Amino acid sequence: MKVRLHGLFSRLCAVSMLAITIVGAAEASEFNAFALSALAKDYAQSSFPLLREILSIPNDANRPEDVDANVVWSESAFTKRGFSTQRIATAEAPLLLATREHAGAEKTVLIYLQIDGQPVDPSRWFQASPYTPALKQRDAAGEWQQIPWAAIDNYDDEMRVFARSASDAKGPVAMFLASLDALADKNIEPNFNIKVIMDFEEELGSPNLPQAVADNRELLSADMLVIFDGPRHITNRPTLTFGARGIATVTLTTYGPVVAQHSGHFGNYAPNPALRLAQVLASMKDDEGRVTIPGFYDGISFDDATREILRAVPDNEEEIQERLQLGSIDKVAGSYQEAIQYPSLNIRGMQSGWIDEKVRTIVPGWARAEIDIRLVLESDPERLIDLVRQHVREQGFFVTDQVPDKTMRMAHEKIATFTYENSYQSFRTDFDSEVGQWLRSALERTFEEDPIQIRMSGGSIPISPFVNTLGIPAVTVPTVNRDNNQHSPNENLRLGNYRDGIRTMLGILTEPL
Ligand SMILES: [Zn+2]
């Protein structure tokens, strides 16, 4: 018998969730916090072979044969679970869409899963292969020691599985499949339709995603987007993330003599490009890290309710500063959470001449800075880029997007080459949106505590095409441990987080919409 959640839950939700057990429906009682926890425990245990299997398939997005193996595996995994699957062709790797409709459903939830992983350097992994999952626990000295895989039959929360993509983001894929299995075994269907969009190029920045979304609006249409990716807040408590900053990048080059010159012969005569670059960069910010270019922070303000939500995030800033060994912090905002609500202007690298053992006595020919601008919803990327370019101009530079030739060099006192790329926009969903309220309610019922609500994550994810092109709100549900070494050697997933991730997804799948 399929249990229809809709009517049952709209009644139940009107009263306290604790009332579920009192109502007496055997099926409904399975969904209180206690029951979800027990179910998650069972299905964490029974899905370890699935987790091991998915992590054993190499998934470097740069390798077409890896992509193909993962597409095939995903098709099979979702077909087995009653989904119809469809490849969405792009210029490179396809996207995979898996759809399952449920009787009586009125809404459709689009779920984003990432299958590919960062490239690996096996020599830096302390195990046979990054694609051979290793079970490890800490010894008395705090060092990770591999233990036989069979020990997972009696796992404890602090054990971890080490493998590429254990956390980013095949772990969440396995959690999602395990929670689908748990509900199927209980004959329970969500009261909403599910579309799962699988990305096999996330680690490459999803270069083909925006076009694919634009070309397949109808196919991908949904009421909301849920992203199962990323680590929880550092306290490892249930977390919801309502937005992510976007990113644009700028490359800025200044010029001296056409080729590097002897600093004895030409120092005091040939202008130094490194100094010019330093001067123009230094003019962009004040001594406390605030961008001084007028208009850069325009449009950003918080109401009291937002301030309260930012304040409620349990960051330990003393600990952050101690960990990063920061004797001072930038004064863009009053707190860490507030700081990431603003666009940032960051020098991510600089080069001119040579240093260390290659240092030489020259006036260099050029100097270059790579800059990233993290975007927020209020900041139109083109406008910010224009502001920065105009600022460079105001420092007396002739600004071009070309490498200057001799004619150009002779015609201007100071030249800067300015090129940029607007990678992706930010997104930010209202806390009180339908998807926000729905997920909050699911997590409150599942964990019997208020989730930590992050208004904006500092980093960028390629989700804005869905939000902007499909016009649907998106919220990220992170599940994995923050210290998971994602993108690095020895990536891992804490088994307590794996189980709690299944619990989270069970809570969401059983939350009526
Ligand atoms: Zn990643």
C-alpha cells in the first residue's frame, strides 16, 4: 500500500509534529524525529556497499571515459528506482535528468546532484588509490589508520571513508539513493514529483550548463531547486544555505620597457610596471580592506530580521582568526557573516619579474594582477567591472583589452590591459520563500532543532542558470563534514555525517509540499 502523505500531513502539520505519534497512524509515526533517525541508521548501514561502489568509479571530468562510466551508472541507479532517465546533450559531457512522478502530486522539486570530481594525484593519497575507498579511524596519536572494510559493519560516527568525491559530491548522491530505497521499502511516496538533474562537469565550472538550461526550460521546469552539496556549518549542526556569491574575474597588466632592462642602466629612467601596478591596486582599497571605488557596495543593506538571522549563525570568530593566524581583519562589515553579504575585490595573484633564487637586477617589462570579484545579488557584475575599469582610467592609465603595440606604447604615458570574465551570477533565496519554509520545517521535524540558516555562502556554485533562467528559487542542503579535504588529496566523509545526511533527505522526502 502506498501511503499518501498529502492529506495526512497537512492535518498533522497543523498541530505539533510531536502529535504524529499520538494520531496513531502507524505509517505516520514512522516520520517523527525518532523514527527518521532509526530509519537513517538502518539504511546508512545497508547502503555502504552502494557508497563503496559509486566511489570506485573514477570521475575526473576531464576524461570522457570517466564521464561515460558515471553517466551509465547513474542511469542504471535511477532506472532501478523507478525513474525515467534522459540524457541532455551539451557540447561536451551530457547532463542526466531522472524524473519520477507521484500520484496526486501538485508540485515538482528539482534536485541538483554533482557526480564528477576533481582530478587526483594518487602519489599524495595515503591509500592504494583515490578510487578504492578506504575505511579509516584515528589512532591514539590522532593519525588516520586504514582498517579492514568489514569494520564498517560495526561503524562508529567518527570513522571516515576516504576516496575522491566521498564528500564532493558522491557521498550526497549515495545518501539520496539510500533514502529513496528506505522509503520504497516502506511503501511511501513523497507527495511531490522529483526531477533529478545530474552534472558531470561541476568541477570544471559547468561550462555547458547555462546553455543546456536555456535550451531545456520545459524539461527542467519545477517549482523549486534543492541542491544536495557542500559541508554543513563548522559546528556540524543541520544547515540550510539560501544563496551563494557569484564570481567575475579581471586580469590587469601594466607595462614598463618593451623588454626587461638592466636596473643599473635604466633604473630612474624606465618606469617600473610593478610599482605602477602596486599603485593602482593600492588605490582601490583603504587601509582596513574596504573598497574605496565609489558605488562598489551600492544597494546593500540589511533589515533587522536579516541582521538577526546573520547574528544567529554560531560562528566563533576568535577561533577563525586564530586558525588563520590573523592579527587583524578587514572592516568591510561587522562580522564574518555580514562580510560575505558584500561583493569582494580580491587580488588572487600577482607577477612581475622574478623572485627567490631567480631574482635579477632588472626593470621588468610588465606586471600582472589576477583579481576576483565575488558577486552578490545587489551587484550587477557588468556595473562592478565598469567601476573597476573606470577607476584604473582615473589613475591616469590608457585602458585597453589588447596587448599594446609600439604605436600605442608611444602614444600613452601609462597603459593597462584590462580583460575580464563574468563567470556566474550569485543567487539568493528568501528565508520565507515556499522552499525555505518547507526545508526548515523538514529539518526541524527531523532533528528537533532549528537549522542554522546561512544567507549567503562565500564561495560560488553554478546554480544561477537554474534560478535566473528557470525562474525558480534554490536552497542548498549541505550534509558533509567541513574538514573533508574536498578538492585535495585524502578527501573523506565522516560516517556520522553520512547517516545524518540520509536522515536529512528522509526528512525532506517525507515533508509534504
Ligand atoms: Zn567541488
